[in-house]
Amino acid sequence: MKRYDIAVVGGGVVGLASAYGLVQQQLKVALLDESDVAFRASRSNFGLVWFQGKGLGNLAYVRLLAQSISKWPAFASQLRDHSGIDPNYRRRGGLNLCVGEIAAQRRRAHIEALHRQQGDEGYRCEFLDRPQLERLFHPLRLSEEVLTASYCEADGHVNPLYLGLALQKSITELGGHYLGGYTVRDVKPVAGGGFELRTDRGTVGCERVVLAAGLGLSELARKVGINAPVRPERGQIIVTQRAQPLFPLPMNGFRQTEEGSVMLGYSKEDVGLDDSTEVPVLARIANNALKAFPQLSALRVVRTWAGLRTQSPDLYPIYAASSECPGAYALACHSGITLTAAHACLVPQWILSGCMPDVMGAFGPERFGV
Amino acid sequence: MFRYIDAARHGARLVTITIDGVATTVRAGETLAAALLQSGRPDSRTTAVSHQPRGPFCMMGICFDCLVSIDGWPNQQACMIRVREGMRVERQEGCGCIPLGTDALPGGNDEASL
């Protein structure tokens, strides 16, 4: 039986970031990944590394996001050095476009409330007026209905596929073990310490186990006495043909990749484990895009897809250490791309010291009751 | 590399298109991809990321390697469009540039599309 100091279960961006951090601590680390039948939110997301507008009513989350964003530049450059792959992290700020007067009023009230909550912490937003936006987007024309946009310098974007690939390659380069197709069916605590993981490719032994299995987390976490309720939330995306640079910055629902593809989003749907696309939803996304940028009608759509977000009941992350089975941990979150830099740093601190870093402390599963 | 067989050439009506600004006489009714192939320079575009040359390959609308700009509109499949008198064709460098001077949708090729 293969044996490791730490086994990370889940090859998405949460598990990858954790394993990447852990493998730098001179530990024998294995990353157990399911096969491509998995619902991989890490490969079906918009690629935003995003701060603005998030966390109203939850200052702890604002702090966690701010910490991750502050770590992202150094994290991205270190990741590139380790893997030779550039994840295309660009932080030039981001915009939330307000189409129509009602949207503008709502956005102003939302950002003001966030600023009051934050005080001097984190990053702040400012509002750009119509002439500023016209100059920024020229020669792309904004519809008359775009009145303003909130801008935050902390926001940026990344290529989530390169990010995952760079993490996976770095883990291997740094001496970690990537075990593909090792779908974990059961987690068993062993008398005297450690765990045995029953997988589709045999049993794997480990001293400690980090469960980061996305939508598969609830079931695995239960086996080590952790209540980690997660549910799928579907989002649909339109991808167009590549074009010349059109967007100076990433936006809510608009992003242009380094290679020129335009991504249009998004939807939030409660449909269970169904990652198919539906024309009425895609039509709404396309129409909303044209309401802001009429000239996008010239772009041909080349594909559409849907992904399933991993959402907890209150939409905030879950960080849990098992009291029933010491040495077992569970992590799940939406916004896993934004939180990657934090996870790579905080998860090893947490697991090696046995003490959860303060910034993660508000996200225990106790809040969901038993 | 490519040339007409004599029987096909005989009696064909001809139209003039421009390819990268050069007036070129081609047979009416043939596809733009066929016209490119017999023009002596069969490449039609370079790829968006690695800038490798590509040219018409499948000739049936599947491979998307024959993308060109027609009358200013990028990413047109040359194998799926018939030549038309006065058609302005440009080989496409990397990803295409959509025209931002107008909100009009690409048109004019519809009747010629295969």
C-alpha cells in the first residue's frame, strides 16, 4: 500500500492549492484526483480573481478575500517559476457595469454599505462616470444605458485552465505525487493514527487527510465526522470567436481572454447535478451583453457551456478540522480561484500547526448546526 | 500545386475578386477556398496563439482552417462561401478584428453561402 504524510482528496483548485502549499513543507504529499467524469468547477468558471462587491454582512469574508488578493501577485510569479507555465494572472482592476438607473442606484448603495462595513480594511471601489468609461473603452461603444461602473484596483483575472495545469505540474516538480483516477470511495481512520483511503485504484494510506472534493465533499466528510453541506449551483457561459482586444478590463459577466476569446456570463440556477446548457438562459445572457455593448453582435458564438458551483448553505467557505478523527480536514468554497493564493499559504499553516489561522476562523461548519 | 482540369475551365464564366489587394480572376460559382488553392498561395490565415500558417483542408465546413476576412468581416469559412464579383478577401493574421465602425451585421454573403 502506498503511504504518504498527507493525502489531499480532490484535484480541483482548492485541493491543488492545498497540495502545492503542503509539498513545499518537506512532506510526502499525494493528490488524489477523480477522473474526467467529475463535475469540475475549477475548469468551468469565469476566471475572475475578484474582490469588489463581495461579503456584505460578513467582514470575515472580506478579510479573507483581501488577504488572498494581496498574496496573488507573488503567488502567480512563484507558480510560474515552479512550473514554467504562466497562468496569465492580470491585475489591472475590474469593473461592475451598471446598465440603467436602477442598477446604478443599487450598486452605489451596495458599495457604500460595504465601505461602511470595511472601515479602513481591504480595498475600496470608486465610480467611473460616462465620459471616463467612453475613453476607457474606445473604440468599443457603450450603449446609452450604461450610466456608470464601479471600479476596484484589486480585481483581476486568470486563465483557470493554466492555473490548474501550473499547480499540478508544480506539485510533481516539487516531489509531490499526482494520482489521477484515484476516485476515493471511503475514508477509514486507522487505530493508532492515520487513515486508509479506499480508491478505484487500490488503498492509499496517510497520516493526515485533506478533503477538498467539491460537490463530493459532503459524503466523504461525513465519514470523518464532519458536517460539510454543499450543493451545486449551475452557471452558463457563452464563448465567442477570438477578436482584437475589446475590453480593457474584466467585468461582471464580461471577460476577454489573453488569446482573444470573449466570455459572456452568467446564470445562477438550482437544478441539481445537471451541467447542460439551455437556450433561454443563453439568450438572456446574450441579450444582456448586447444591452451594454451593441457591437458584440458582430461576434460569432463558438461554444457555450455550463459549470456547477460548489455552494454552502450561506454561500461562504467551509473550513473544518475533525474532532472525531484528528488529522482529517475538509475544505469547500465557491470563489476557489480568488482564494487560491490564500489556500496555498493558509492550509499548510493550519495543518502543520494544528491551529486554524484567524482569518479562516469564521468559516467552521458549526454555523450550520448539527 | 492546384490547377483546373481543362474540361472544367472550358467556357467558365469568370469574376474578379481581390486577395490581399491583388485583383485575381477566378471561375464564377466556385468556392472561395477553391479560388485560394489555385491562386498559387493556398494559405489563408495564421493561428491566433502560435501564428502557424493554415489553409483550406477539409473543404466542407468542418476544420475552420480556411478562415479569411471578407469585405472587412473576419472568420469567414472560405470553403462555405462562393466567390462573387468584387469580393474583397484578406488573409487573416491571428484572431480576426471585428469592424467597430458600424453596428451592421455581416451580410452580402448570405446568398452565396453554400
